[in-house]
Amino acid sequence: MKKRIFNFSAGPAILPEEVLLQAQEDFYSYKDSGMSVMEMSHRSKVYDEIFTGAQKDLKTLLGAGDDYTVLFLQGGATLQFSMIPMNLMPPINKADYINTGAWSKKAIAEAKRVGAVNVAASSADQNFSYIPKEFKFDPEAAYVHFTSNNTIFGTQFRNEPEVGNVPLVCDASSDMLHKPIDMNKYAILYGGAQKNIGPAGVTVVVIRKDMIERSNDDLHAYMNYKTHAEADSMYNTPTTFGVYMCGLVFKHILNKGGVEAMYANNVKKAGLLYDFMDESDYYKPTAAKEDRSLMNVTYRLPNEDLEKKFIAEATENGFSGLKGHRSVGGIRASIYNAFPTEGVAALVEFMKDFKAKN
Ligand code: PMP
């Protein structure tokens, strides 16, 4: 088998090895269908089983009941930044947003095209290094939007904000399925698949059915949740192969013990890195301790020259994707569900060694 390296990419990101091998086995001819999943009609019986199986398994993993619909759409989380306000804001035409970084800001910018945005809290004052704890919510808002994990700044909500009866909408692009959540608290949970769920191209939208009723028929059909819900995500050709891959990941997580098992492992993995750094005066995590992300571990070295050297030497040693986002610099180790514990332990050893030599 070909060699694989430790891939710390923020997304598209590492997928479980078992899933890749299964896809390899299925690739040329899926089960006894005589064709690749890529070559199948999305309306065929074989494909229908793949698609509805993925929807069902995702609902099981999330604990989502019959009052939720799973949509597999396209356009990334980015298109949802527009679809959410277009579908959910009217007729109230105002919504609450929590600003915790670059992705929240993009969501806010699109919402402002539709109606009034109340920024209920923001951590912009300290360069998004923490999660706000106090919120000024408007009880009449159409919904509250937040970003559960801030991929760039390495911060993460420990708990959902308490929003009372106002529908809660969450961009969970970079931490969906990393731990058990109470799905009943969410009106919409969405994200691009390319971190914890599967390949880029699939957008997961788990939506409570009463939210779908809000959509106005004047919307362009493709922008309307009702269109996609009524067509069961097949209004047009879905990303057939992508959803198949997501389905394999869902089955893999279920086989590994579900989101509970993912969480236990994620706490352990992130703990290895943070505990080591807390004892070091050399590596400094950028996020406030209580708000540190289990998915994206962001940190700095004593200066930028050392950071460059660190990334170069790490790459030579088989650790890929450690460069921080271009907008913030520093180091970012993305350690999603599929990232192996051995890889984190190996990085800690490399960091010890690098510190000793530099
Ligand atoms: N939200 C978050 C939290 C993200 O991390 C990203 C992508 N890194 C996006 C939104 C944008 O997602 P997409 O590229 O799928 O549109």
C-alpha cells in the first residue's frame, strides 16, 4: 500500500482510512451493480438506498427525530450564509448573529442583504480569541445564528447559547459529529462536509420541518428550502459520489461507537497537545483556555522566523497542513474525528525536539 502522512489540513481534511479503503474496493463496481457509484443514475434503486441510508444514519448519529429533514445540497456552507436569511428572515426581517470570527462575519454580511442584523455578541475586540459569554438577544428575532467552531481562530462553543423560543441556527462546518448534542435545541444545523463528514462538494443541512414552512414561494426555486425538501434533495442531480462517501463516514462513526466515542477520543487527542503546550513556555495556544477548540489547535512560537522553520521541518518529517490560516499566521493543527491519536502524539514529540534544538 502507498504511504500516508499525518495530514493536519483544516479542510478538505483527513478521512477515516477504513472509509477510503472501502471506497477503493467499491470504486470500479459497487456491490453487484456492475458500475461505479459515480456512474449510477441518482434515481436508480441502488443509489436511492445509498442516499436514504446516509440520511438515516446521520439522523441516528445526531439523535434527530421525525421532525427533522436531512438535505444534502451544494454550494458549501457559504451558500447557506445566503439561503438561511432568504428563507428564514421574512416577514420579521431581523435576526441575531454572534460574531466569533471570519466565517461568522461572512454569514452576517449575507444576512444584511436581506434584513436587519443584530450582533448579539462579538469577540472582535480581542481578535476572536475567545467565545462571548453574554448575549444581547432580541426576543423577536427570526432566528439566532452562531458558528459552533471557529476553524481559523481555534475557538469553540462548549455549549449552545441559550436562546429561549427563538430558532437556533448553527454553522457546524468544522465540528459536526465531534460530540453528542441535543438536536432538539437546533432549528438548523449545517455545514460543508469537507472536515468531519466527507469530501468537499456536499453541504449538509439538517432542518426542523417547521422552518421549511417559512420559505416564501417568490424565492428562486433553487434558493428555496421547500424545493429541496419536497424533492428530497433531488431537485437537481445531487453530488452522488460525495453523499456516498459521507454515508461511509456515518457508518464508520456508528461502528466506532457513535458521537460519544468520537468525543472521548477528541478530548484525549486535543488534551495531548494543549497539556504539553501549557507546560511549555515556548508554544503558546492563541485561544482563551476555556474556549479552546478540540478540532483546530492554533498556537504560536516565540517569533515568525521560528514558525516558518517549524513548518518547514515539520513538513520534512511527514506532518502536513500545519500552517495557520493566511489571515492569522501561526500554527494550526486540525485534528478532526478521523485524525489518529498516534499522529498527535508524534507531533508532540516533534515539538519537544524542535524546542530543544531551537
Ligand atoms: N464555516 C466554517 C466554520 C468553515 O470552517 C468554512 C470553511 N472552512 C465555511 C463556513 C465555508 O465553507 P464552504 O467552503 O463549504 O463554503
